[in-house]
Amino acid sequence: MSNKFALMGVAGYIAPRHLAAIRHVEGMLEAAFDPRDSVGVMDSYFPNAQFFVDFERFSAYLDKLKKVSGPVDYIGVCSPNFLHEPQSRFALRYGSNVICEKPLVLNPEDIDGLAAVETESGKKIFTILQLRLHDAILAVKRRVESEKRRYQVDLCYITSRGQWYHESWKGDDRKSGGVATNIGVHFFDMLSFIFGGVKSNEVHLREASRAAGFLECERADVRWFLSIDANDLPPSLGSKRTYRSIKMDGDEIEFSEGFTELHNRSYEEIVAGRGFTLEDVRPSIEVVTQIRHLPIKLRPDRAHALLKARLL
């Protein structure tokens, strides 16, 4: 029998990947919720699913399902970042397992609170850490584990956004966690996944549109630069609006392809009982929380090349 799902935040940017993943694992979407009603994409996946713009009606419908046939197996959360924790808490207390987009929470202490609700409910929270499933990233991890030496790493991610970004919840640090959290949390997870835990953390730049710093991991020194400003894109990209680069000791790691199927693979692992847990997500949440609060201290010898270029 197929798993039953509900989805919160179905009008959001990332929701179609969740809809596709639910279909991929042969699940059934029973109900979806979003205060916005631009959800025509549902017709391409689950045209018969119930949809609600009022949380109270969505909750009441789930209660009705629970009385008739038991709670849905999974509730997906792909709402704005600041809603992830309360909506995950709701889903656990309702009696479902949770599949939550990154960042799972904005602060480390929220992980402890959710762990307590997990214990009370007997259900689990799984989070999307899709880069851990990328074939190129897994190959790098195997290489690092076999060579057992220290690396010099440069990470750069530029994904240009218009003025709307700053007017939306994404531009409010209290709701998104800031640019390093909003666009960078999965990269910080990837870095600790490959190179081990973070031993020290420096912030060299923290602005509304970009951030930069230095991480000392167990097996690597990492210079990083994140931006949503199109002016930071390399001119050689032409009309492309996104640039990703990871270099190890000066050599580029190619991982620009293979992203579209990673939510499908994430759902495969979750329904098989092998999803990423609260403790898996803790290191990256600790890193981005530090980035929001650490004092700015620019050390030129540890600065990313793009930051040096901006300052010259």
C-alpha cells in the first residue's frame, strides 16, 4: 500500500520537487496547504488532492482523515524558513513523520525542542540534505577519506536574485536567517560531511546580498563566498544567472549537473527508513547561526579571492 502524504507550503519555489518526489516514490498526496493560492502545479501531479488556504481547515481535514484511516504517513514542510520548526512540531503532534526542507530550523536550540517532540510522538523528522546524495560529492568524500591529508578549499555560490528578494521574507534575517543561511546552509552541511566538523569559524563579510568567511574543518581550510547579487557573476557566464564552484587545492570539482533528481533520491531514502535526522542537520545549523552573530574580522590571508577583488 502506498504512503499517504500532506504538504505545507505547496505554492513555494521548491514545492514542485516535493510533488514530483512524492509521485516518484508512488505516494499519494491527500492534502496540501498554503495561504497563497497559486498552486496550479498540483494538477500536474495530484489533481485530486485537497487544497486549503486556511491552516484551520487543513488541520481539520487531517483530523478527519486520522479518524477514518489513521494519520497520513508523512507531512512535507516546504514553507518559508521561519515556519519550518512550528510546522514540523505540528506534524509530529498530529502523528505523522516529517519531511522538512532546509534549513530545518534557524537556531540549534530548536533542534533540541523538536527532539523532545519526536520522543513524545514516536515519529521522526527527516530533512532534505540533497548534496549528501550527489554522486560527485560522494566521490570527493571517498577521496578525502582515502588520502587522509589536509586540503585548501574555495567555495563560491552566486545565484542572482532581483529586488523582490529583499522585499520578501527572504530579505528578513529574522525569517530567513540571512543570505548565508538561506542559500548556503546545504553547502555548509556538505563541507562538514566531506571534510569533518568545523573547528573554527570566521566571518569576513555579512551584508544583505552577500557573505564571506573562513572555516577550519578537521581536514580542510575553507574560504567561502556567497552572493545573490548579479554583479558578482563572472562575465564569462553570459546569460546564466547561477554560478557554483568548489576547488580543492586549486582543482575544480564538477558538480553543476545532477541536481534535479536529488529530491527523488532523498524521498527514496526517507521512505526506506534511511533519511537524514535531527543530529545530521545540527552541524550546519550551528555554523550558520555563528555566521549571523560572530563579529566581522577580515583576515586577508584567509579571505576568498572574490572578496579580495571587491575590496581592492
